[in-house]
Amino acid sequence: MAGLKTIFHIDMDAFFVSVEELFDPSLKGKPVVVGGQANERGVVSAASYAARKYGVHSAMPLRTAYKQCPHAIFVDGHPHRYREYSGKVFEVLNRFSPRVEMASIDEAYIDVTGAERLLGPPLVAAHALHRAVKRDTDLNCSIGVSTSRLVSKIASDQAKPNGVLWIMPGMEARFLAPLDVRKVPGVGKVAEKNLNAVGIRKVGDLAALDERFLEQHFGKWGLALAGKSHGLDAGAWFHGEVGDETDAKSISHEHTFNEDTADADALEAMLARLSGMVARRLRESGLFARTIQLKLRYSDFKTYTRAHTLDHPTQLDIDVLNESRRLFRRAWTGAPVRLLGVHAGGLQETEGQMNLLEGERTERWRKALEAVDRMRDKFGESSLSLGTGMKSRFRERVHENPASLPGKGHRPAKS
């Protein structure tokens, strides 16, 4: 059918667990939880299929996961390994099409429209890609194929584990209709409850409703849902074309302490670690921040944010740290802290003008930090830090998109 696209969605099966199994084969077939230890405050980053049978799932508190499956093996995780294998997957995908979008560390979209003469029919090409990923990474993946990103993403989920599912053109709505509305990307627990309240439980229920009804009850989001129910790439989840560069509006990192702490040295050490990670993401994206914001949450869950606009944009660790530390010292009451976060906003692509002395200092820092970034790529995010940050007991969260995510591209800094 002329004009229709062919989009693959590749989703690595239990990615973090599978990578851990490559390095420790004794984990295979056992209930494994990645993300931290059973007595810690963090959340589950990934669970093996054996652990999922006991109700363990990602984003579940680790302590809850232990109650669900006390005989599970809890693993802190190795983010540098996951980045390495995500990079290997990206290399395979690039051999099939230059139009690749890494949606996260373990999933991607590929636009193979018009490549049938080279790759074969969609299902043949998908199976070839499936075999190539397994051959080059020794990891399993599931692939959904359709005319849209939305349908392909849902199809890959239906194909798990280790399967391939092609939704032929014209069959999108029929495929979606019997599925729970929660299967639609962007529909979480709250949205599901609100939809259920007006009688919408299946995707087919959405498709049968008049768009005016959905807009009346849910606004623009309701109109996007109407499009999604018919298999269209509607709404903010699917803006732009596969592989288009999208600029971040902000960059942030935060850390929840395993135990609340009022240790000033430990808190400032964590600020240094978080500031370094934020600055690295800025450099990786070729962006400069005008605003630095601190997030501070106490034991009673009261949360405060403080922000300040800098005299000139920056992407340097030391600038982000100095500002976040200044904000912290002014805001902290001395009470035990549960969570700290550092946020960079007001992002722009140019650094702007500065005096000669400041420019020389910035250039020296930039060259030093480029070398540090290369070391972090090789040995992990926690391998190097500003001196203050070396004291922090920080473990990189493996369930969020990391720095150096393959496929996002590195734009050189502009001056």
C-alpha cells in the first residue's frame, strides 16, 4: 500500500537481567531482581521472568519485591555493562537502517520504509534482525512490526518473550481492539481509572467513541487517545520522525538515600556526584544551562526546590556544583534528608561571550572533563568524580536513561 511506513520496535527481553546472566550464568532460570539489595529503599530496575511469576515488576520498591519473592537473588546492577550492550544493539540496528531512534537503553524504533528490495518483506526483515541481535550480543529481543510506532511498540510487548509479531497494514484497529486500554503508551494507573469510570476498558471501547466525547471529557489528550485507538502515532509520545534529533528541555539527576541523613559532608558529596552527572549530560548533548535548580526532600516527604539563573550558561561540573551547593547551604534546615536532586534548565546551544580570563579557565576545564568523560564511558559513571563527590556512596540508577545512551548522538559544544 503506497505511502505506508514500515516501523520496527525492538525491545530487549529482561535486558538488565539478561546482561547480568552473561557475566554470571548461574543466574539463568532463577528469580533475579536488579536495582539494589532487598533491605534498601530503592526500586526494582528489572526482574527476571522467574521473579515476575511472583508478582515482582519494575518500579516496585525493593522491600516489597522481597516480600513477594524472598528467595530472589538481588543484584545492584552494572550500568556500564548495560550501556556497552545497548551500544552493541545500536550497531546491529544501524546495519539495517540509518533511521534509528533509541527510545531508552533497551528499546528502539527503526524505520525501514522503502527497504524491502534490500531487506525483504517486513516479516522476513524482522526475523533477520532478530537473529542478528542474538548472534552479535547473545541477548534475546522481541520485535513488533507495523505501519506506526505505537502499534509496533504494543506488538513487541505482545510478542514477548523472544518473539516477532507483524501487524499487517489495515489490521491495526482489529489488533488493538481487544487489548486493555492500559496497553496504550501514555495510559498509566490514574488515566486507566479515569477511562474505566466512563466505561472505557478496552482499546476497542475507545475506537467506538465519538472524538467530541473524548475531547469533552479528556481535552487534547482525549483526541490523541482517539487517534491511538486506530493505530495512529498521535500525541506527545510520538512527535517527529524516527531518528529525528530532539532537544532536551531540562536535564536532571536525583538520589534517594538508603537511610535519611543529616551528615553535611555526605550530602555535599552527593551534590558533587549529581552535579557531575548533570554536567556530563549537558556536554553530551552539546548544551549549556542558564538555570540550576536544587531539589530537597526531607524525612516527612516535604519537598522544596530552589533555583538560580547564572551570569553565563555552563556545562562544567564545577559551575553546576558551586551553584547547587550554594542553593543547598541556603535552603537546608539541618533536618535529615531523604532525597537530593540537581536540575539544569534554560538550555541553549551556545555558550555566549565571556572575558578572556574566564574563557581560558573554561577551556582548561572542558579539556580535562572530556578526558574524564572518556574514562566514565569505559569504566562506568561512578569511576571518576570531583574530589568532593568521591566521598558519596552513590549507585547509579539503572532504570533511567543514562548518560552516553547510544543513538542519541553527541553534538560538539558551540562557542
